[in-house]
Amino acid sequence: MLAGACNEPGDDLPPFGRLDCENYCDRAKDCNDNTDVDKCVDKCVKNMGNCQADEQQDALDQLDACHDVACNDFAGCAINAGLTCYFGL
């Protein structure tokens, strides 16, 4: 069996990648009380792990920036991070 063949998406995130997701999800909770932070972090880490390799850092930077936006701009910021992740936009 190949080394790393059983890795889950997100296992290869940079050390601060999970922290970016945690900060993002804390802000999501601030903006929506129904947000389950643990599930949000798990989903975020998985999604960031599925990013195009060359777009991952930019997507994490964008996600980190979402922590500081107003709640009415939060959804748009999150969408931009997703677009950066998958399309490099």
C-alpha cells in the first residue's frame, strides 16, 4: 500500500490551515447561532483539503479574511474563498 493512500482531505493542510477554519467557523457562529462549530470546522478542513493544490494558500488567506467581515458580508466572503479554492478566482 502506498504511504499516504489513506489520507483524508485536509490531512495535508498547512499547520495554520485548521486554525483558519476554526476562526472562520467562530465567526460563522457569531453571525448565525445555529452554526455547529465542530461540524463547520470538519467541513472546512475537508473542503480546503480538496482545493486545487496551487490555490489552497490563497483560499485559506481569503477564509482568514472572512473572520473580520461584517455578518451581512460573511456569506459573500465565504463564497469567494470557495471560488478561490476551486477556480483560482
